[in-house]
Amino acid sequence: MISSIQMNINKLDFLLHHGFTLDPENLNYVKTMPVGRQIVFLNFIQNANADYLECLIGIRIREVEEIVNLFLPSLGDFSERSTTAVISLNELNRSLPRRFFIHDNDDIKLALAEYEKVIKTVGLEWFEKFSQPSNMEMLFNQNPDQEFTTQNFTYRSSRAMILSKLYNPESYEVNKNHYLNKLDEMMLTPFILASFLNLLDYLETTIR
């Protein structure tokens, strides 16, 4: 089935006209930009009872990821691939299912056609907006209690603090107190809490 998806992935080749390049091995489209990169992820999920295809879009702010991976554990080359924010396309258009059931080649074509519509209508706009680091900072900190389905709170709070320090330093102390209180409520392991405190110390002594 993976080979069928690879054969049909050119259904999203309209992205090439927007500066993306195709990585067929990982089923990703990637666009490099001055502050990092934009990514369209196609994830094929195989289960015993059914196969699924889902599409997510994400933005990597390079400086944020370089800092966060100094303090939180990562495996292999994850630090080179980690993404600051990732959302499922159905978060931009609730009429779209989060995942498409895949039985045959026609299902793949249908899913990719639907993904193309959503990316064209709202996905490219999302990329343009949140590729601005100041807007990314707002995404994380305007509602600090908002959960992100694609990352746990440890990563979310760490990225939020880095973004605040870099792009909205006036709100840094307010944001810091909120996340510290939230992490305290969650009764995290001493290692995770120490990593967060070390991150804060780094931000406050290194970034002026």
C-alpha cells in the first residue's frame, strides 16, 4: 500500500509551485524558509483491522528547536527533524475526517484530492501566518492552557517559553509563572522539572 501512496503522491504536486520539494521516502513535502521550514506530512497507518491515511502540516522554527533539544531528551536525529507546531488538517476544516480509511487505490486518490482542497483554501494561509515567529509565539502563549494534540505539555511549555523569550520578552515573566505553576500542578518527575528549570536559566542568562 505504501507503494500505491508513493505512486499517487504527485496529486499534491501543486505544492511544488509554492516552493515545496518532495521527499518521497518519508511522504513529506518540505519548504525551506529563512527561519526554518514548512512541512506537509502524509502518514500511512497500518492496523490489523484497517489502514488509514492522514495529513498534517507543521512549521519548524530553527532557533526554537535548536534550544529545546538541548534540554529535552530526543532519539537519533530527532533534533534535526523536530517541528515546533504540527496540526492535523481537520483542525483547519472540521468537515474533513482526521484520517481516511484506505481500502484501495481509489481511496488514496480521494483522500489526496480532499487534502489538496484544504491545503489550498486554508493550509497555505496557516503556513504564511505562523511562519512569522511572532505569530507562532501567540499561538503558544495567547491561551497557555490550550492543549496541542501533537505534543505533550513538557515540550509545549518549553517551546512556549523559548518563543516568549525570543519574540515577546515583555510577557516572559508572566508566561514563566503560569507554566511553572502548571508544571507544579502536574507533579512531573524531578528530571523533567529540572530540565525545564535549566532551560529557563539558559534563556535568562544567554538571551538578552
